[in-house]
Amino acid sequence: MKGRVEVIIGAQWGDEGKGRVVDALGSRVDVFARYQGGANAGHTVIVEGKKYVFHLLPSGMLYPCRVCVIGNGVVIDPEQLLNELRELQEQGKDRARLVISGAAHVVMPYHKKLDTAQENQRGKGRKIGTTGRGIGPAYVDKYSRCGVRVEDLLDGDSLRDKLEYNLDEKNLFLSKIYGEEPLPFDEVFDQAVEWGKALAPYVGDASLIIDEAIQEGRGVLFEGAQGTLLDVDHGTYPYVTSSSPVAAGGCVGLGVGPAAVDRVIGVVKAYCTRVGEGPFPTEDEGESGNRLREKGAEYGATTGRPRRCGWLDLVALRYAVRVNGMSSIALTKLDVLTDFERIPVCTGYEIDGKAEEHFPSGVHRQWKAKPVYEYLEGWKEDLSGCAEFDRLPLQARKYVEYIETACGVPVNLIGVGPGRDQTILRNF
Ligand code: IMP
């Protein structure tokens, strides 16, 4: 029998709690596989009261005897990855076997410099609010076919050749356009060779390993980073990241055909947040938004930036259901809504005075979208100890059921706190 393949995606603007959902489901999974993005992600997992933040490593690293894969679709900052790995090793927590695709691209020092320089150059009103991790420039090189792949780090000649070409060009950009110091070839080359030596034991054929696991009947989980509305094609372009966080990105970013996927689990925060610039129709810049930020500890796991906060947006969520083929919802942070007397939920938009039920394509219409709210009754009870759906207060259950009806997708997992055990599984 073939193994079960599930994809975990962010259904909003990232930071939905994918790491904690992956961790909560981990006992059923044999292979955890990250498929896109890079160290811009920050996946938080809390186990036995201890907090771990993974930027590049898959969130399954804490599970013993599992395989954790970093796929070809990821852009890898080796320094960050090696630091993360070292930290886990020092604590004796690097329990899974790590496999890194040789075809994954490397975030080089010039990508990070270019990311910051380009963001500064954009000026007011044009900034994207990137994480400064070099993600955009690394993907640009990938698609313009000059990028350095992990396998190049293991081959001095190939590395030298690619680096000579790249550094000539990047140094021109850095010095002539952005007024930055050029990077010395020898320093970058030596550093990259060292990275290659350190990464070599982990490099493998990610696609083959996943396929073998599927053929052997083992459970495989594709782990997305960021979220649907940050997708380079389907998000609020140009205020997006440079990869494909949607579920289909999992197949491309790991080398697995779409027919292998059994289930797409969309992680949905019970309200909405966004970091960086761009449209956010249900943003609440008032007192309630501040309350959500403080109660939900909504500060970026990667950059520490305060997240913009607002209400659940069903227009955007139905769109996420469509573009991902979502078949299941994991609803996180329901506990954060406790004590709100009534909870606004956006059921439609008004754009240029007209009702709009679909998420608009095009940032200009997205900026203009005004939310139409329905108000659901809140609850006062503490949810953090609830282990079963039926134990939730009636209004909290109604909130969950309202989402299911509005999206036509079951809510199979509910997060009522950050810990692994604060998870309600429902018909999973
Ligand atoms: P970049 O991915 O660093 O290029 O940033 C592009 C946009 O995506 C910015 O608005 C970032 O704040 C946002 N972004 C990138 N990664 C994450 C994430 O993991 N969570 C939430 N937002 C993210």
C-alpha cells in the first residue's frame, strides 16, 4: 500500500502556526519535507515547555528516527542552516536524519546584501518589507539560470566558475548602483567551500527518498512556509515572497507528482496577521488589533517585527481553499479570541461601492477592498486546557462551525495553546 502524503500550507499571510501543527501531527509522520522559501520563515515549536524556532530545518527534527528533507524548491542559507543544526546537536535534539537536495539553491552573501540594498532603494510606498534574508535575489538567480546550487558547493571547479561570473555581475550592481562595498572573491569562495564540506554528509536525492518512502507505505508530510497570500503568483503581488507556498509548490519543490498527494491541510489562524507591507482588508489598527497582538504574541519569529493584526477574512480564506485544493483546516490560536465580547468575521468585500464575494486579482482592487463584517458572539472561558471539541464553550464551537460552513471544509484540528498537547483533533 502506498504511503499517505499530506501537504501543510499557510492559508493566510504566513505565521498561522504551521510549525506547531506539523509538530502536533508528527507522531504519524515518517518523512517531513520543506519545499520552498528559506530562512525568511520562522516555525515555532514548543515541546515540554521549551521553545524551538526553525528557519530552515523542517519542524520534524525533534522526532526521533524520522527523515527530514529540505527540497530543491528551498533556498538555503548555509550559515543559518549550520547554526540551527549545531544548536540542536548541542542540546542532543537533532533526532531525525537530515537530507538536503543537491538541487536546492544557495543564498549567497551577495543575495542578502542585494536584498537590503534593493529594499532601501525602493523608497517610501514601494517597500515590500522583506525579511532581508536574501530570498528574492536568490530566486532571481535561480530563474535567470546563474544560481549556485548545493551540489556546486561540493565541486570546487563548478563553484569557482559560477562564482566568478556571479561576483563580477553582483559587485557591479552593489558598487555602481547601490553604492555598497564589493565582495572579495577569495573570501566568498573560501566560505562556500567550507559550507560545502559541512553540508556534504547531508546532501542526497530528496525526490528519490520521498518516492521510496511513499512506495514503502510510510507517511510523508510536505511542509510549506509563508502563506497563500504571500505566494508569488496567487498572493497580493508585488507584496509577496518570491516562491510558491501554495500546495502545488510542494510537488515542484520536492520532485513528487501531484497524484501522490492525499490531503491538503490549510493552517488558518482564528484571526489574521500580516508582517511587512501590502493590502490587508481586515486589518484592525485600533485597540482590538493591539489586544490581538499582545494576547497572541504577534511579533515576527524571524525579524521580531510587530505583526499587523485583524479579523478572520472568509473571502481570502475561500480563495485559499480554491487555489490550494484545501481538504482540511487546522485552526490555530482559538484561545486568543477568549474575552472578546463579539468577534467580527469578514464575509464579503465592498469595492468601489459594489459587493464582491471573491478575492480580487490585482493589488489596486485589493487595496480598495472594504470588509463587510458579521459579528459572532464571543466567550469568556479559558480554552487552554480543553482536550475535546465538545468541551469547548458553545460560542467557540459555533465559531468553528461557522468557518466550516462558510468554506465547505472541515476543521479537523484546533489549537488552544502553543504546546504540543494543546491540540484538539476532530475526525482526523
Ligand atoms: P521575503 O520573503 O523576505 O522576500 O519578504 C517578502 C514578504 O513576505 C515580506 O512582507 C515579509 O514580511 C513576508 N514574509 C516572508 N517570510 C514570512 C514568514 O515566514 N511569515 C510571514 N511573512 C513572511
